[in-house]
Amino acid sequence: MKDTDYTFGTRDDPPGGQDNRLHYRLTARARVSLELEASDPERRGVPGTSGRELVCGVRDLSANGLRLLSGEQLSAGALLPASVSLGNQAEFFRLTVEVIWCRPDGPDYLVGLRIIDSDQTAYVEWAEAVATVMETF
């Protein structure tokens, strides 16, 4: 990660403080892969089926959430496994996210995700990475 990969806020932030986020957000070069359907494991003599993932670009992020641009509408309340890569790093963070809202944005959808603190995810590492970037500003 480089300092130049991040800025605070975005040009299309809601006017008049209509934002519900509790933390500062960063505009970053990041990608999210959401697992929409899990793959079925192979059973004896029967091949498994592959799952379905949706890769999205991130509009902005914070320690506890992401706003992304999706090619598909996502259901509010859905809990999804996610892999997030920051900048040009090959390393990614495995997280669990909850869809908080989804609204049309031209042919795509803007989606607000909350990161859930759960076992067997990189929640702590994610929060530390975001805090490290924010310390440099």
C-alpha cells in the first residue's frame, strides 16, 4: 500500500451530513470478491458444483464498512463471505460482510456493506491495516 492509493471521502458524499457511518472513510483502490453462492463439495463419485462470485470495485472504505459498485442488485440483510484486496497487493483479507443498503446507480448498483467481526476472518488485520493508512494522513 502507498499513501497515494488513498484519500479521505468522495465527491459524491451525501450533502448535509446524511451519512450514517461512524468512522472516517477512505477512497481507495481496492477490489472485493463476494461469494454469492457457495460451491458444493465433491461427494463420492459425484463432482461438486462451483460457486458463484461477484467481483466489485470499492468506492470507499473504513474500518467497519465498504461502499462498492456492483453489477448486480444485492439484498439488504444478506451476510456474505468476502475477499478484499487493497491497492496492488496480492494479499487479501477474508471478511464477512452484511449488505446494509443497495440502490441503483445508472446500470449498476451502489452497495453499503458493514464488516462483521466473526471468527476465522481477518477482521482484526483489516482494522489494523485501515488504521495504519489513516495514521499517515
